Amino acid sequence: MTSETHAPTAEMVLEQVERILKSPDFDASERNGRFLVYAVNETLAGRADRIKAYTIATSVFGRGDNFDPQQDAIVRIEAGRLRRSLERYYLTSGQNDPVRIAIPTGSYVPAFTVQEPLKKHGTPKAAPSRVEQPNKASHRPTVLVAPF
């Protein structure tokens, strides 16, 4: 089976998050590291539908229950910063990583793709795919805890 025909496993995604967080080329703030870990963990746990500005603000950024995403743009601003940090990471030390994690514009839910190694004078070839969701009857994947 080639990488174009399968999605990254939860284990592959979790290993990639660890690789990103440990890299000096991932120039995100501590807060954006927590944002990435939160979004990945929620997605892998099958709760991607709960990744909204309100839950990110209250669960990751410490905002109170009265947080109003229409009045406070913190999540949109930080999501843009996280997207740029991930893009820079994949342009530098992440070029040959087996999995690419992105936060698509217009959403806070991460997308996971299997990535072919960089060819000479080329760009990484990413095959769009969704992460394999754990079977509810099986054990859940290990959840990352941010090292912050």
C-alpha cells in the first residue's frame, strides 16, 4: 500500500506532534503549542466537531465562561500564527517528515496527510487523507500532554 492510498495512523500523528514541538524550527509560542496539542487530541478522540473558538479559548487560552468569540479575536489571531508556524516548520526541518499536520483556513480542526519524502529540486508530495478514527470498541490512542 502506498502513502497515497492510506491515512496516517493516530500513532503516526502523535509522533509527528512530538517531532514538531521538539523542533527549534517550530517557532510557535507555548500557547500555540498547547493549541496544536489540544486540536490534535480532540480530533484523534473523535471530537473534532467540538473544536470551536469558544472551547479553544476556554480550554487552551484560559478565557472565562463568558468568552465571546465575536468580541475577542484571540482564537482567530492565534490560529493564524499557528498556521504560519506550521508552514515554516514544513519548509525547513519538516520537509521530509512522514506526516503533515495543517490547520486549514476557516477551521480549527487539523488535517493530517501522509507526505512523500522531498525529491531533489521538488516539493513534498502530500496525499490528502483523513486520520483513521479509532474504533469506539477498541482502546483509545495515547493522548499527548503538552510539555509546557
